[in-house]
Amino acid sequence: MHNYFYFGKLIIIQKYLNMNFLAGFQFIVFLLLFGSINYLIMLRRYENDLNKKKNIQIKAISKLYPKNTFIKI
């Protein structure tokens, strides 16, 4: 805080500083919320890609064996 201002101006500056701190806090909360949502979306996409690769691999392996045979992978 700057204490060299007049008393009247000091109240106004404290008011603006509090508003700036509030805006900064809201921005940090927004970034955390946005980042966590983005992380969850990317995690779901990664898991879906892994499942697709696994299914493709199982289909490729099952083509190597005759039909109607039981294969446990």
C-alpha cells in the first residue's frame, strides 16, 4: 500500500486495489476451472483412443485364427 497519499485518496486507492485483487482472484479461479475441464476432456479422449486401439488390435489378432474358435486375450 502507498501511505504517502492523502487520506481521501487513500480510501479510493484501497478500493481500486481491492477490486484488482478480486478481479485477479476471479481470473485465477477461471483459469483453474477452465484447465480442469480441459484436462477431463483430454483424458476422456485419450481413454477412448486407447479403447479404439485395443479393439483394432483384437480384430487384427482374431483374423489370424479360424472362425468360430474361442480366443482369450
